[in-house]
Amino acid sequence: MAMIPNQLPRLAADPTGRSLGLDLPPGALTGPADAPYIWSGHGAAGPAAWSALRPAARTAGLLPVLLGGDWGPDRWELMPERMSDPADHEAEEVLAEFWAANASEEIPGSGDWPGLAPVRPYDTDPDGAATVVAEMLTEPGFWLEDARPALVPARRSADIPAVIGWTGPLNHENDVARLCAVLRSWEDRFGARVVALTFDQLVVSVAAPPTTLEEAEALAAEHFAFCPDNVGQGTRGGLRDYARTGLLDSPVWTFWWD
């Protein structure tokens, strides 16, 4: 995988990251000593953490992500060495393959792969939208209120799962870089950003969610191919139900693989 210069090793001698223009809370590095692939804080991020981490992208090439769940990354079975490069895959080819493998069983009469949903023009800043979502999800009472802040040396947000070797979708796809190729396409078409990961969940912010049922239904096919378990019961009423309840005007997409 094409990597950017990894600044994380500097945090071993400079835990606060001041030499990188940062002010990090106590945390730990995960990965080889000379090439760690993630820094994560020991405590809960809190709503202010995302904005505090954003300068790391500019000064050090480190992108923010929230890590949720009871386990730290040392127990996530991360396997970066097994992942390919997202650039080696085409989003539509990946989705069409998954559609062919799953749609006929789960969506009777579904027919051929319908193709990618159209691009959604937008004026909203995707990174600003990600900040809003991250702050909302870490507010007290929300399900990611205990999520830890983290930084990853990635060129783009969509690549974060591949860079750290995330294995959350293991029962669906062993090489998460193929799913990252789809995330790259969603970045380009909808202003998506990877905001949070748990052991088996992925949370994405969206700057340009579908605003009509027609647009949402076109996108629902991609979501089903990407994560059939996520759509789950919604397919029994057709993808329209999932489009209406999970995608229409929604600035947050959440995926879970059984």
C-alpha cells in the first residue's frame, strides 16, 4: 500500500506530539516500534477531541478516527500486513461482485447489479461535516460517548481501515482494502469520511446524503452489496424501506458485519 511518511514513531519520545504541533492526551502506539500504525488515547475522547485532532492532518499527515467499544486496538486482531492497496480495486467491480453473491438470496427477483448511484453535488465541507458527527456521537448519552481518540497515518479517510488492518468485516471480506475502495468512491461522490470504528462496526459521516427517495433507493443497493448484514431485516420489505429509514437525509451511515 502506498504510505505517507509515518510520523507516529516520533510520539514514542514525544508523547504529547508538541514537536508536531499537537497537544495529545496520554495514549499508546499500536504496531511495530519503528512503524506503528495507530495512536490511541487512553481515555474517552469527548466532543472536543475531534477538533483538537484535526490539525494533525495538516502538520503530520495523521488522520483522526474514534475507537469505540470495550476493547482497545491491541485486542482487535488488526492485520495491516494482510491488506492490499485500495487503489488496486475499482469500487463498482467490488460492489457488483458482492451484489451477485448475495442479492439473489436475500432479495428475490433483484436482477442484475443496478450500477453506482449518481454523484451528489454538495457545498458542505466534508471535514466540517465529520466534525459535527464526531461531536454529536461523543456527547454524553450517545453510543460513542466512551470512544477513544486516535490518529492514523493515512492519505485519505477512506484508507484508515486498510492502513490499520481492521478485520471487522472478516466474515464478509478478508481484505478490507476492497471495501476501502468503495469508501473512496463515497468520499468522491457524497463527501463521506470514516469517523469511528469499533471491533466490528464502521461509522461514516456524509456531507451530501440523498435527499429524495429515488436517490436513496439507488444508494441502498450499494449499501446492501457493501454490508448485507447492515441492511438485514430491511430487505424483507425491499430496499425502499432501508432507503427511507436509513439513508434519506441521513448524515451518518453505520455498518455492522455479523
